[in-house]
Amino acid sequence: MSIISNALSGAVAAQAGLSATSQNISNQLTEGYSRQSVVLNAVSPMAAAGLNAGSGVEVTSIRRMTDTYKTLQLWQSSTLKGGFDSQQPYMTQLEKVMGDEGSSLAGGIDNFFKAVNAVTTEVTSQPLRQQVIDQAQALGQRFNYQARVMGQQRNTVQEQRRVSVAQVNTLTGNIAELNKQIALAAARGGSPSGLLDERDRKVDQLASLVDIQVIGDIGATVNITLKNGQPLVLNTTSSTLTVASQVDGSQALTVEFANETFKLDSKQIGGQLGGLSIYENDVLLPTLSTIQTMASDLASRVNATLGGGYDLDGNPGKPLFVYDPSNPKGMLTANPSITFRQLGFSSDASKPADSGKLLELVGLKEQPVAALGMTSVADAYAQLIGRVGLQSSQNKSSLATSTTVRAQSESDWKTTSGVNRDEEAINLVQYQQMYLSNMKVVSVAGQLFESTLSMMN
């Protein structure tokens, strides 16, 4: 009977192998699926007789094919790519707006000072004076458009941050629940492979949002913390990430766990959330501040120059620009009440055709400004475009590199965990042959048993 018993154990093992192979084949296109393999072990002889070869084979486990190092590398590459990926759309838009001929401040500044310079040919000309007012209004529109785009970008960044925080909380809650289900499945002696795959996918998604550390055996329950140690998931308990608006318009991140609240450095949190904060604080806000400084300085210097001169009627010149960063219609506008006669181009109240202040106004274009690093308004804008372009180029290069690293990490992960159709086809044939061979042994054993009974009758 040991022959039949051995053969039946082999048939059962072959069925287990066929089952694992069929599961792999059916999930060959399932994202994040880790292939499975049966682990076979020879059963020792039940008796001590020297002629007893053994008691067949047993399936000791269904092994989930995974490599901890490769999985961790996959998650780290997700964090790296997420940080650069979240910044690039904003940088590309900002670079395009600032460099576009129709919205560039460089073009607006040139047009304004060309109009001012044209008046020097005929100081009392109504059309030429009116052209200065028109170009002042056009320049203000360019300043306002760029400031508005940057303000809209900041609102979008902050909304994206809120959405990402909600995603983090959903994922940490899911991971904690999966930890619970994995522990329960293991305690019942079942295979948690499907649950482990699902949890790893959630961890990978979480890693793209924030930089994490995974502690524990990835083949069982794991704990997850942020890079600086703040807890996100401990066994079956998850934390809550919150974002709150501050008085200065910024947002503050905190994580709450077990009645403890931890403040987070948003620029050091990594992933998409870290990338958003780096862009907002290192690129967007400094650029907006420089644009506001340029508008304020230009308005104050032009107004001061005109205010020191006299108009066509011998009265002190009126301000040409109005700078008000709180104005919802725009921070820089042309004075709506000024007329061409009220431009203070003359330095002598008794000589309307005098161009003393007008020439001073022409010279403002190249005058260095302390608030802009002792450079002119035009040069300051050129430097600003160059800086934004460089930051965008560097981020684009880093994104390309991180995309390559991510692709390589995925490829490395698949060499261990991915389903290889050729390999599974070979396994299918081998397990089929193993099953048929064992059933043939059962058949032969049955024939021998019948022959033995016939001899005894």
C-alpha cells in the first residue's frame, strides 16, 4: 500500500503545483502580482526497515516569490520620482508664461520706456503723452497677469496638497486593515499572498506621496513611519495626517497618532507632498515676491520722478501708477484719473515744453535698484527668467533620471516576482507529467494488488 500512498501524495503535490501555476498564468498582467511557487519536501520513511524508500512527498507551503531588497528599492524609486513629478507641470507653466512674448514683463517694460523716450521728440504732443499712459496701463496688465497666474498656481498647489493628504490617510488606513487581515490569515494557516500583494501596492502608492520607512518583514505585518520617524502605521493602527491654513497664507502639516501630534517639515517630507512644498517655497513664492518688488519699485520711482516735475499747466505732476497688492483687480494699474496734460515731464513750472524730468524718467530703465540686488528692473526680470528656467531644467533632468531609476527598479522586481510565461509553460508541462506519472503508479499498484489476490485464490 506504500506504493499507492506515495503515488497519491505525488498526485496531490502535482495538483498543488498546477494550481499555483494556473494562478500565476491567470495573473500575468495583474499589476503588482507576485508569482507563487509550491515548496515540496520528501516525507521520511514511516518504518525503520532498510528497504522502505520513503513515504512520498508533501507540500510544505505555497511560497510568494519576493525579494525584500528589490521591493524596498521599488518603493524608494516611487518616492524619488513623485517629488520631481509633482513640481514639473507648475515649473513648465511658469517658465512659459514668463517667457511668452505677449505676457513677458521685459516686453512691457521696453514698450513703456519706448513710449516715454518718444515724447522727447515733442514734449507737448497729446498723442505721444497719451501713449505713455496707455503703455503704463499695458505694463500693469502684464504685471497683474503674471501675479495672477502665480496666485492661481499657489491655490492649485495647496488644493493638491489637501488631496494628497487625504490620499495618505486613506492608504495608511487601508494598510493597517490589510495588516490585520494578513495576521488573521497567517494564524488560520491560510496563504496571505493576495493580501500581501494588495498591501505592497498600497505601500508603493503611499511611497509616491511621502518618503517612508518600512519596518518589519514584508512577508508579514509591517510598521511604517515617515523618514524622520513620525509613525504612520503601527500594526493595525494608522495615524491621521492633517493640513491647516495659516494666517500668512501658508499651510502647516501635522500627523496625529495615539493622542500625540507631531509637526512636520513639509519640505523634508519627501514624495509628492515634499515636491509641492519645495516648489511653493523655493520657486513660486520667491518669484512672486520679486515680481511684486519690481512693480512696487517701478511705480514708486516713476511716480516720484513725475511728482517732482510739472505738467502742461504748470502744476505738480500727478502719479502715473497705483500700486496696491491687495487690489483684487490687480496690484499695478495706471492712475485712472490722470490725463495727458497732468504728466509732470517739465522741470520748470513756467516752461511746459521743458523735458528735464522726462529725461530723468527715461534714465530709470537702466538705474540700479537696491531692492533688486543693485540691478535694473529689466535686468532683474531677465535674471528671474533665467533662474526659473534653470530650476525647471534641473528638475526636468532629475525627473528623467528618477523615471529611469523607477523603470529599472520595476524591471529588477519583475525578475523575482513577475510572472514569466515561458517558465510557467514549462512548469505546467512538468506538473502535468508529474501528475500523470503518479496516477500511472497508482494504476500499476492496483494491477499488482489484483494479481496478488488472484494468486491467493
